[in-house]
Amino acid sequence: MLRRCLWVSVCLLTAVGAFAHEDVVRQILSNNIELKSAQKSFDAEAQGVRAENNWADPEVEFSYTFGKPDDSFEISVTEGLEWPGMYAARKRMAKHQISAYEYIYQAKMLEVKENALLIMADLTDVNKRINQLNFLIEKEHDLYKFYSSKEAEGELTIIELNSLRLDLFDAEAELKDLLIRKNVLLEDLKAINGGVGIVIDSSFNSYSQENLQPLQCYIDSYKTNSPEYKAAVQKRYADRQAVKVATMGTFPNFALGYKYSKEGSVSNHGLIVGVSIPLFSSRHKRKAAQRLHEASEFAVANQELMEVAKIGAQYSSLLSMQDMIAEFRSIADNDAIYRSLDRALETGQLSMRDYLIEMRQLKSAKMRLFDMEYNYQTALISISKYIL
């Protein structure tokens, strides 16, 4: 167990600073309205569970009889009590139930954090595309200014210049769409931050440089930090304790009280003792609690198996994407190709038409690289969500 804890600690230390936008995430977790609502719901659930272990309310009875020669009255106060060990058993069960509710709240926190990181990944992806389009638009603007004079001199055909103009129009239209998408994402980020705007700096132009950890790191962090898994474990403990509570429910309940009566000048008082034997009300309850406990045992085991299998599949996919990105980046992200194309156009080795075709291919390759990087980043966020 100690060895496993040390291994998880190494994973967590390696991941420190992995997310470049941790300050933004911290701010969102503090301001998010959904989380504030979930916190109040958790508090209400906890108080409700505690209330189930309260003592029964005392009962007070009063009777008055009109008679001759003297009236009479009687008053009694009784308190019902369950089997002595029932309250302690129910308290232990409530402790596990409250822990399960707390982990459910933590799962909501984790969901909000993951959503925030995904929105920031979207923003980074959009910014990278905007920067690339600005680079291409600036280059094509310079070409258009230069070759407009060439057209007047008859060195460039109207068709070629018009093709450049159309390509420039398409790039500018695509840029406008990206700017609209960026504004939508900023509004999403503002909404998840409780309506408070967030200043976006240059760190949103590139993804965080988090290295892919060994597979076992992600599996151990799931078992150690997953609120859903820990909630299921606590429910299992609570259901186990519920079997003991149901067993004690077959034991007798008691009633203790005090009685005072007066008839004329004669008065009497004494104690009340009662016993309730649950011959019928407790039937099948222990069996039902036992079945629930067995069901929760299977649920925990199944949840662990399914999540570990999911993490394994995600990890294999990430390894594959990592290799593909490394191989494709050398092809799609090479500034030397742009310089070679510019020299070929200047020296007349390429026509304007061929130049634009090559530029479109490079742009398409760069956008495909952005797609691959974005898919990798979102998958990395998903598999790393339990590394707190």
C-alpha cells in the first residue's frame, strides 16, 4: 500500500504545473454558480441523513373527567427508545452516506474543472488557427499589392490576380468565423465563471507541455482520487452498515415515561414502561438490506473494471496520436517550405496559380495538424482529470 501511495505521489508531482491555466481553473471553481448550488444541496443532504437518527419526539397525554363528587385529570409523558445499539449503528451508516454525498459534490467540481479545461483547449485551438490565418492573409495581401502593378504591366493575367483575390476573400471569411467562435467561447468561459469575465493572455496560443505519464499512473490516480469511485465505495460501506441496522430492527423497542393523576384530593404518580416487539414490521428488511449490500459490492467492482478498461483504451489512443503528431508535424509545420515557395514565385519557377495551389495544400496540412493536436489535448485532459 505504501509503495502504491509513493507511486501516485510521483505522478502527482510530475503533473504539477501541467495545466498552464491553473489560475483560471481555480478562479472558476471559486465563482461557479452550479458548484455553489451543489454545495448547498450537499449540506442539505448531510443534514437530512443526520436527522434520520434523531430520537422520537416525546408524547404528552392529558385527560380530564367531569364527575361527581369531584372532577379528575391525568397527565402522562412518554419517550420511545429503540434498541440501545441502533443509534450507534445508524450513526456509522450515516457517516458513510454523508461521505458518499461529499464525493458526489467533488465529482461535480471535477466536472466543472474538466469543462473549463476543454473550453480553454478550444480557445487555444481557435487562437492557433487565427494566428495561422493572419500569417497567410498578411502574406497574400503583400502579394496582391505587389502583383497588382504587374497586372498593369501585363506580366500577370487577370485570371491569376482574380484567383489570388478569391483566395484572400476565403481566408478573411474563415478568419471572421473563427473570431465569432472565439467570442462565443469567451462567453462560455464567462458563464462558467459565474458571469465574471476572464482576461485571456498569450498563454492561450499554445497548449501546456504536459508529458504523457506511464499507464499505471493514471490507473492509480483514478483509484486514489476519483470521487465517483470513492462515492461508490462509501455507499458499499453504508449498505454493509445498513445490514446491521436492519438486524437490530428485529430487536424490541422501549417506551419510558411518567404518569400523574388526581381525583379529588387523592393524587398518584408513577413510571411507565412499555415494550414493542417488531414481529411483523421488520419482516424481509434484513434480506433486502443484504441484497443491496451485495449489489453495491458488484457495482464497485464493475465500476473499477470499466474505468480501468476505459483508461487503457484512452492511453493506447494517446500513444498512437502522439506518434502521428510527431511524424506529421515535420511535414506540416515547416517554415522553410514557405520560403522556398516565395523564392520559386519570385524567380518565375512557379506561376501564381501553382503557388496558390501549394499554399492551399500547406494551409490544409496545418489545419489538419491543429485538429490532431486538439484531439490529443482533449483526450489528455480526459485521462488526466484524476491527477489533482
